[in-house]
Amino acid sequence: MRAGFTLLLTALLLLGGLPATAAPASYPGLDRDPLGANDWSCRPNPERPYPAVIVHGTFGDRSTLLDLLSSSLVADGYCVFALDYGERATGPIEASAEELAGFVDDVLVATGAGRVSLVGHSQGGMMPRYYIKNLGGDGLVEDLVGLAPSNHGTAVSDDLGTGSPWPCVSCDQQHAGSDFLRELNEPDETPGDVDYTQVVTRYDEVVVPYTSGFLEGERSTNITLQDHCPVDPAEHLTIPMDRQAIAWVLEAFDRDGPADPDAAIGCL
């Protein structure tokens, strides 16, 4: 499992999202909001009544990779919020979900909204399901859109790489077949009065196989980007910046129910 996240960690180092000189026990972030996000004076409008909350993935933070997603949501009329959590999402997922719960409460108080819509990358698309299932989020979440979510973990083996030098409890929890994932996915993968949309890419090198991001349920839609745009090059790291993926997020948020798999969204 750690081998897959080492690829992600290396990419974040190259992007400047994680200083290479960081101490092993520390996970510094950029401490910057994504474009247009965290305007705590924003109030939802009747056409966009649910604030959007962006949830980053493992080794990420609230800004890295997320500017285009955030600015696109703002341009579509949403109040947008984003949080940092779990020591760059490396801590226990249960504790990270508690942080998400507190952040959602703050958003609801600030905006006066009754529910939020969530969009998360990688662990950020899976971890909110713990919040929905176990921490009362089922009554506060309208939509959950996962971008390459680790819903059933990954089969990437530790033997494929040296692993991360940083402690990462959540990496082990996201290994396919882990006790955490087994309990999360039983007996219902899509609990609550929530619309679930999963957007994945065939080129995912971290969540392997990419279909492990899919969820089954009456209020769930699974989208593979290359089924709609065969030349879409998005992989695990770049999917939050992919314009087709962002179009599916807007499709899910803008309608009643999960994304329509027959929506006319092609190559963008």
C-alpha cells in the first residue's frame, strides 16, 4: 500500500506541496486556501443552496492540486470551503472524520445552510463515508463525489517500493481487505439519504485496480473518465485538475440525485 502513496508523496514533493526537508514527524502544508474557497461571509443562493466542501487526499493539503476544482465551483455559484486534516491525512481515518465533522458544523453555522455537498480526492472521497455512516453525517450531506476514491482500498503491494519515510496510519487502513475498509463497506456501501458519485480513471496508479473506487447502491453512479473521453490522460494525481472530472462534479452537485451517467460530458 505504501508504495502507491510513495508515488503520490514524490509527486507532491516535485510540485512543492511538501518541503523535502520536512522532519519525519511533521507534515507542513502550504497554508493557503484554494482559489475562491473559505470565504466565510459567503451565503448560499436558492439555485445553489448547499455549500461545497473540498476534502484533500493522503499527503495532500487544502490547496495542492485543488485550485481549478475550487474556482470552477465558485464560478458555478457555490460557496466553497476546504480544510486540512489528519496531519496531511496520514493519521487514523476515524480521527480525520471527526475533524471533517467539526468543519462541516462550522460551515453550516457560518452559512446558515442545512446540508453540504462534499467532493474529495482519493482518501478524501472515501473518508467522508465514515463520517456519513458513523458520525451523523447522513443527515448533513447532500452529495458525496469521490475523485479516484479509495473506497475499497488498493492492491498495490509494499514490495513495489521502499515506502514512505513518514508515519502513515491511514495508508495501512487503505490497503485492500483491511479491517477498517471491511467494516466501512458492510453491510451498506452507500448509507443515508446521500447521493454518491464516483469518478475514476483507468490510469490510476495508486488506487489499484481503479474499479475499487466504485460503490454499489440505488443512489450511486460510477463514472470512468475514459468511457466518455477515451483520450483523457488523467491519472490519480491529476484527476482533481481534470476538466472532465470537474464537469462530473458539477453535474452531480447541480441535479437532484447522483450524476447522470448519460450526461453529455465528453472531452473537455
